[in-house]
Amino acid sequence: MRSPSFRQYLLLAFLLIIAVLTAAAMQGLFVLEDFASRSRSAASDALRLSRVVQLLGERAVDMTRSARQYQVLGEAALLERFSESRREADEAIVGLSGLAMSDQAALTQQLSDWRMSAERVEHLLRDTSNAEALGVELNRLAALGGLVSGAARQTIERHNQLLFDALDDNRARLTTHVFAAVCIGILLALAFGTWLVRSLGRLEKAIEALGDGYSDQAVVVGGPHDLRQVGDRLEWLRERLNELEADRSRVLRHVSHELKTPLAAMREGVSLLDDRILGPLVAPQREVVGILKHNCATLQTRIEALLGVNAAAFDARRLSLARIEPVALLRRVAADQALQVQQRRLELSVEGEADPIEADGEKISLVLANLLANAIAFSPEGSLIRLIARRQGKRLLLDCIDEGPGIAPEDAQRIFDPFYRGSLQPEGRENGTGIGLSIVREYAMAHGGSVVLVPAALGCHFRVELPYER
């Protein structure tokens, strides 16, 4: 069974995060709904209780008035009015049986005492022989009415307080749950993100390794199915590149052998003629032999240059990075060519300060050696050549400045092309192969840098720029 793809894992991560946050939101909604429902119920119960307490107060007044009047007048209608008021009060109290308020035991006891007192008053009214006890009971009934009112008020306050306490508890619990949900969402995002980004990072490193020429490292990419599939295709591409590189090297070796073998035979034959081993030569023959000898040497130089350019292009992708000191490197390059400087009676100056940089010291040395060799070849006797190293922002600048004839404007755009030789050439020396500056450019670009010709009023000014952070 095929494993999920990158998009499916990404969708799953989003769904999990949304589910966690939705659960927290739904819990918050349920808490609010529960509080709203309990608040409505509490308000309704408080209103019912307040109405009953108010009704009890009114009926207590009616009952007291009817009882006092009945004591004086003795009319049966007054007794009936008392009984009717007591029945209404009893019905109101019975209607409170469905009240769902917290801690209402004290209120229930007060209401029960009030009903018993009202019943005792009615009993004493029918027994007119004990007027003094009736007065005491009426006073007790009035006092119980006040106690019922106070108990109702306390019950409502306690219920409201409990409701608010429950709200505070739910709010604290909801805050904890929301915080936990956010943390879980962040952890899920980090977990999935790290896993997916790590797979993408391995994929990116594999592509960079292929681009940098490190094709000897197998491409292994984990993670979702589609990313692993891309990794497999990159591994196939790496193997194909290795095969192509092997074919290219084999072709170059074959071409080199096929060209050098007949060329060696030609040079040997020309040498035999030039040494007059096969007999003396007349002047026209010697001239032809000289031409052949010169062209054979030129052809050999061109073949070696062609092979050198291809080797340099291939080698430029393989860097052995190490920490190098730019100024010390300039001094070593200058020391290697000190003899040529003395022969040309030149002055060579190494200047500047720069921080160490991660680079391939051998290749950068070759870059500087090529630039310095050109400067020595083109500089007039007694002139100055300057090698300068300095840091500018995040880049290292290596300058080679001479006081020679410079570069013709029409040559400036092509001097870094392979086999291109400028129109201005040093006197008394053979023309170069035209590959030195192209190799300089290849090695500079391999480091993520560049080489440029800086405009100068006198001589040539080449600048190699290398980044401190690749």
C-alpha cells in the first residue's frame, strides 16, 4: 500500500490542528451556553421566589387585618376572608416545590414555620376563648414573614454567588483547555513542519550536492511518498551524471591519445629533418621544416590547452574547503613567482588586511597565480605590481593591479572566454593559450564569487570577489 503524499500529510496536519482548536472553541461554546441556561433558570427562580415572598407579605397583612377585625366584630365573612388569604398563601408556597435553587433548606424551614403559624392563627380564630394566644401568634406570624423575606434574599444571593463561582471555575478550566489546545496545535504544526521541512532540506541538499559535483554521495530522501519518489529520481539522475562524466573523461583520454600519437610521430619526423639525419637541406626545405616544427609545437600547445580547460571545468566543481588567511595566501603566491619578478626587474607589493575565509586554498592560489603571471608578463621593467586583500561587507576582495598596457576596450568583454587572446600582447614572448583567465573565472564562480576587470587609468586591475557566506 502506497504511503500518503506530501500534500496529504500537510492536509492531515491542518485538519488535526483545526480539530484541536475547534474542540476548544466548542467547549467554550458549551460553557457559555450552560452559563446562559443556568442564568436564565436562576433569574426565573429568583423572580418566582420574589413574587411568592411579596404575595406572602400581602396575604399576611390581609390575614392579620381580617383576624383583628374578626376578633372585634365576629363576622363569619371576615373569618372566610382570612381562610381564603391563607389558602392563596399555601398554594403559592406549594408552587415553590419545583424551585431548583442551591442551599434553600433554611428558606424551606421558614416557609414551613410560616404555614404552621398561619394554620395555628386560623385555629385560634375559631376558638375565641383564647384571645391572648391569638395576639401572640399573629405577632409571630408577622415576624416569620420577615424571616421568610430575609431567607429568600439570602437564598437568591447564595445561588447567584454559586453561579458566579461556577462561571469562574469554568472560565479557568476553559482558559486551561484553550491554552492546551493552542500548545497542542503549535506542537502538531512544529512536528509536522519539522518532519516535512527536514525531508525538503534533504532534498535541497541532494540537489545542491549534484550541482556542486559531489555525485559520489547516494541521494536518500525520507518523508512522504512523493518526496521519496523525487529522491529516487535524483538518485537516478546522479547515476546518469556519473555515467556521463565517466564517458566524457573516457572520450577526452581517447581524443588526447588519438591526437598526441600522430602528433608525436610528426614532431619526431620534423626533428629528424631538422637535425639533418636524413641528409642536408637546402634553404627552402629548411624554411618548410621550421614552419612544420613551429606548427607542431603550436598544435601540441592547443591540444594541452583544450584538455586543461576541460579538466579545470570539471575540477572547479570539487572544492576542498578550508579556513585560509587571504594575506598569507597572497604572500605565498608572490613568493612562488619572486624569481620571475626579479628577472623582469619589477616591484611586487602585498597589501591589506582581511578576515579568514572558507575556500579551496589550492584553487584560489591558482587564480592569483594566473593573474600575477599575466601582470608580470605585461608589466614594463621597473614598474609596480600590487596584490591587495580586504574585506568589504560580506565579501572578500582580492585585487591584482599592474602598470602595463592594460586591456583594449574591444577585448574587455571577451577576455574571460576560453582561448581568447587580446590584441595587446607582450613583446618578445610567445602568445598565450587564452585559457588562464577562463580558469580564473571558473574557479571564482565555483566559490560563489566572480572576477571582474576594474576600469583603471593605467595598466590592468583585476578583482576577485569571494563571499564569506556561501
